[in-house]
Amino acid sequence: MCAGASHPAARRRLPGMTEQLVDVPAAEAQLVFEPIPAALLRQTRTAMTDEAGNLLTVQVDAAGGSPLRCCLRETRPGEEVLLIAYTPPGTAGAYAERGPVFIHARPCAGYPTPGQYPAGLRHRQQVVRAYDDQGRIADGILVPDGDHALPVIRELLARPGVRLVHLRNVGYGCYNFAVRPA
């Protein structure tokens, strides 16, 4: 993220998206924050191929700061990762995007607190993207961080027909994690 990007004047509205800033709720109960499923991670690491059939190579993230979709935190400098192609849950048809995501190269503890917004990604500016029962995009809202994302997630999931939301990076649109009602 570039310097000053968290300052309100530095936030940009992406075409076709709304921006909403609201108070953070006291609790995150009744939401499930989902990393990539453990079984898929095991299969990918064992085969050293991703769902697209790409052969994987262990990489060292020298600088750190890359979002990990296995344990929902950023890499630390020097951690070994795999860059894999992954199709996030809840999408269908033309909306079934496959994109690049990082996971640990070796098994990790996973995401230990699925009832809480991932603390290791909370500071990131993100797009909260809602998907309907047919797997189509229902809305997308730019938020400056996880504290602002929580009320937006709740509002989107309360809409009729919305099944889940994705949290996505702003610059490249890469998937970070899914959120569903508990």
C-alpha cells in the first residue's frame, strides 16, 4: 500500500463501487471467516500442482507482507510460500474467477479463530464483494480496513439473496477470504 493510502482523502472509489464508512460493531458473532479449505491445501501441497494443473515452485517472500490464504495473515520476511491458482467459493458462470493467491509452502496451523475477522489482515484496505444465490456479484464496497469492513459485511449478508461475501485486495482484486453467516 502506498504512503497515505489509509488517509480518507487518499482513498479512491473504484468504478461501479460505492464507499461506505460506518461504526464497527462490538462483536463479530454469527459470522464465519473462511480460509482456503484444509483438504484442498493438503492436496495442493502434496501434488505440488494447483487446481489449474500448474506445477508449483517454493518461493521465499524476502520482504514479507503478502496475504496468506491458509492462515489469513501476511507473510513474515523469509517465509516460504506457494503461488497457486484458486477459484474462491460461491461464484458461478462468468463470475467464477480463478486467480493467484499465496499459501504457506508447508502445512501451517491454519486459521484458528473462524468467528473473528483476521487480525493479521485487519489493517488492509479491501473491497467487500457480495455474491448472490446464483454466484453472481451483487455489490462491491470499498473499505479502508477491517474495522470498517465488519458492518459492511453484516449489511451485505442481511440482503435477500446474498449468500456470502469475499474480501479482496484493492490493487489487483485478488481474493483474500470468504465470509458467511454462521
